[in-house]
Amino acid sequence: GGQDSQAEMVLALTRFASAPPTSVGDHSFRSLVRGPGRARDSVRSVLYSVGFRGDAIENPALELAQYLKRKLRSGIERTDRADVWMDLVTRFGSAEDRRQHVADYHAAVNEAFGGELADCEEGVPILPPPPSLRWAPAFGGDPLGADFTKAHGLSARDLAVVSRVLCTLSSTTCRDDCPPLPDVVAILTHELPEAFVFSAARQLLDSGDLLEWDPHAAPQARSGVVRPPLPTTRRVIENSVLAAFAQVAALRCRSVALHLEKLGSRIDEICRSWFHRLFVGTLPYQTAVHVFDCFLLEGAKVLFRVGIALLQRHQRALLACKTADEAVLVLKTRAQGEHCAGLMAHAFGLRNFKHETILKLQRKDLRVPTRLSLPPHEEGTHRSASSFFVPKLIDSRRELLATLDIDSRRQLWAQLPPSERAKDGVLVYCSLAHGTSLRTLYEMCETSGADTRGAIVIVRTLEGVSVFGGYSSAGVRNSRGEPYGTGESFLFACSESDSFVGPAVRAYGWSKQNCLFAHGDSSYWAMGGGRSGGYGLWFDDELYRGSSARCETFELSESLHAEGKEHFRCLVVEVWMLR
């Protein structure tokens, strides 16, 4: 029982006991803890067998936790990282939850992407092709792009995994307000299989403590509080964390805090990206992963420690700065050159750093009582609409192909009003099936109810095979030339892109210069208009000739046509009602 074997045996205890043997490796120690009655004696016997703390061990679980904390702080081998991560994540949900997540992952992906995955091959569902980062929701953080890919060193395969997992998380949890989540998923992707990345991220997201920083969601054993009666927005909670950090920095880095304030800069704004991205992009990547190791066990306190350590270690350089921009640049540059061992030793060498102190500062900023109680029927969390939703397009005739591909459709639906984003599209009219007649279009919209409710009009042109259209918040109808609709209406144009990053759907919203959202009579139907005489989108009564040009109603500076043509001929016109 040397020190190395002792470490290996103790780390073996942290491996997730319920993992399928073929997924991440067979964990033979599972036989040690078959039931709660034997768990305490089994852990104690293993600890004794490796000579770990040879004195009487009254609480082996506590001893293991303390040893694991020291091990994580000093650094763990990459070969152990996947097992340790999953064991730490299990604290936020049962092993049965994880097994269910893994078992249901492909079904969840299928549902998230509109039920359009290919059939199975040899029993394994075919996942969507590698999607671009434009698919992935940012969960309230900065849009994901090339910088995100570069910071994590993502390959094309890793990028596809990150995109699919983020989209599926947004769809299954109906959450879009957790900025650290994309970076968490990207970090997990380097070490875990795709289904396990989803499971781990789902349990972290559902916990409400680790990634939420909500003092009311923390376990009572740690914080002594329960969730408040009224939902508190993520933004408010985030600001309370940053305010708490600023107060801690004012006490531990007083001279730096005063100097930055004198320069017109605020510590809580400087460090916002640290908390949003868990120091990814701020510190060298392996150092950020080391921070993540400790973060899974100790929570936001680790972010506080590392942030204070950065300010203290570069105090002299910050005090020499003459402007706020210079201070931000100096801190960013010096953080990129930080040595992992030195920074972490400084961070964990800070004395009297307690999680309860951080929670108290948060609650003080939120101005809520230390203890609150809830009637049983008021418990629960508020769920908002998902930021990722791939709608199903329902064609009762089952003869037509959708004009929009799955990528364009997902992005188009993201531009809809929040109340409409979770609805599917029902085909009301298609010129290929129902004939090229504006009168027929009006009649079919009136029959289906699409003359008064939100509807999407899509046109594919003969010239250049360009696809564009508009969303009319009040449907499509013969208004006898009178304008109708609301400012939720918009125009859009679709484009193809081979890159991983970049918009495929461009939306043009209301400019607030006039209210000519939609209007039509027996000879035409159009969206937009103004003194310039141009329409944002216009069709004749045969739905064959159309035009698109700069108009005052929408923020459209040129034609929607991909080649910039003002006049075009229609190959197909479709109207989709939202339901």
C-alpha cells in the first residue's frame, strides 16, 4: 500500500457505480456497495486496506470527500477525470436518473430535431449530420462562434456533439438562461461519450445549485434556505453573485478595487465573463479544466477563490494602469500566461473562505429573508419556452416536400414571438397543389383560420432558386387594401452556408416608421411599403410574378432575393399556419 496505490484505490471509490460496463469501462468495485446496510462497512474496509488514515474512521464518506477535495485541488490525471466527473455529478441526481437519460438520449435528440432523424442502422439511430454552431442556443450567454470553438479546441466531431447536446438540452428542459452551460458541455465532451455528456449536463442543470448560483436552491445542509415563493430571474441571481464577488474583492483586494473604481471600472463587470464561462478563454485551457474539476465538488466558491487570486497576483500591474481599458487588457493578457500550479496554490491558500459567507452576501443583495417556507403547492420552478425548437411541418396531403430545410426552419422559428415558437406548422396553401390563384389562397386561409392568426408565407423563385418570405402576425387575408397586423411581423431570407458558424436565416423586423405590416385585395397581397413605393414582399393575383425591394416598414435595405433582384417569378408559394 504505497501512496500511489492508495490514491488509485480511493479514486476508484469515486467511479460511478451504475455506468453501463461497455460505455466507459467496467467498474469492478461496484460489488463492494450492494446495499445501504453494507455500504459503510465496505467503504471503511477499503480505506483500511489501503492504509488511508490508519486511525479509527468514524465517517468514511467524510474522509473520502476530504481526500478527494485535496486530490482535485492538487490535480488529477486525465485518465481518472471521466470517472470522477460522473461521480461528482451523481450527487445532483440518482444513478437511475442517469441511466434513464442515457437510455432516452436518442429519443430526446429525435424529438428535439422535429422527429426527422434517419432510420436505425444495426440498432443505432443515425444522428443528424454535424450541425453548425448557429444551431446551438447560447443559454443567455454570448453567441457561440469561432472563438468558442477555438477556446475549447473542438474538432468537427466534438462540435457536432456540443451542438446536438445543447439543442437537445434546450428542447427537453425548456431552459435558455444558463450562460455557463455551453462551456460545461464542451468541457465534458472531451472526456465523455455523447449520451453521458447529455446526462451529466442535464443533472447539473436540473440541480438548481451548481450552475444556477441560486442561494435558495442550495441544499439545506449547506445554506439553510429553501426556494423563495416567487421565481427569481436568472439575471437577478447572476447580479447577486457578481455583487457578492465585488464585496469580497473590496475586502481582500482593497487597493485594486479602489483603483479600478477611480478609473471608472467595476469589478463585477470585469469578472462577469469569468462566471459566465468558468474562466474558459480567460485562463489557459488546462487551467480552466482544473478549475472545473474543483468547481464540480466545491461550487461557486472555487470561482471566487480563483478570481481573488488573479486580482492579488497582478495587483501591482493593475495599480499601474491609467485607464479602465488598460486594466482590462492587462488582466486578460496576464491571466493567459498564468501557471496552473501557482494560481491554484494561491487560490486554495486563501484563508477563511466559506460558502456560507457567499450565500449570505447573495441573500443580502437579493434582500430576502435568511429562511423562507413554502406551502407544498407553491414549490417548483418556472419554465420558459425553449430557445431551440425544430417544428414539425404537417402536410395533410403528404405529397409535398417542405420548402425549408431543417436548419433554416429551426432558425426561422427562433425569430417568432415567444408565444408562437413552440408551435408546429400546418400547411394551409401550396401553389403546386392548389393552383396559382390569390383568390384560392385567401379562401383556404379563411377556411383554416389562417386569415386571423399567425402565418408564415414562403416563396421559392425560379431565378436563382432563392427562398424568402415573411411572418404575418395576423394571417393572410383580403383586407381590401387596408393595412393590418402588429410589430411582431417580419420578413426573412434564407441562404446556404458551408461554414460551421454563420446565419442561414436573416430576419428583418419592424422599423417603426409606419404600420404597413400586411395588406392586400383581389389583385395583390404584400408586406411592407412606404413613400419609396417599394414593397418588402409583393405577389400578383396569379402568384406568379412578385417583387421585393427596400421598404420603410421593415429594416430591409435591399431585395430579399439572394441575387438582389427586385422582380422575380415564383416557382412555389406556401402558407403555413402555426398550431
